[in-house]
Amino acid sequence: MAKSSAIKAGDRVQWDSSQGKVTGKVKKKLTSPTDIKGHHVAASPDNPEYLVESEKTGAQAAHKPEELKKAPKKKGAKS
């Protein structure tokens, strides 16, 4: 499990979905309620979620910090 303080915007992360493991990039930390594609995200400062974008599809979704883990950098990616 990842700690919320360990994940930040720009990090490459992985999570499990019904289609298997997904890799993507954290776009931002959500700390207030918001709606993403018709889905209500009940984020707060005490219960943040992260907006992530799939590398494969470009789809964006919100995930709780415990659902995310840091992924290795892409091969050939600059540090």
C-alpha cells in the first residue's frame, strides 16, 4: 500500500482494474469533492484521492492512495 504523502503529481503509478494491471501518471491530488465523467469523488484533505491518467487509453479516473503503487520509470525515460 502506498502512503498518500509518497505519491505526487507526475509520478508513474500502477493499479488493478477488471482488465488487469494498469499503468499511468498522477495528474493531481484531489482534496475536495469533485465529479469526473459523471462519477462523484468524495475527496477531502483528510481523505484525498488522486486523478490518474492511463498510459494505454488516456482515460482519467480518481483512485484512493491505497489502490496505487509507484511504478518503475518507462524504459528510455529521462530522470
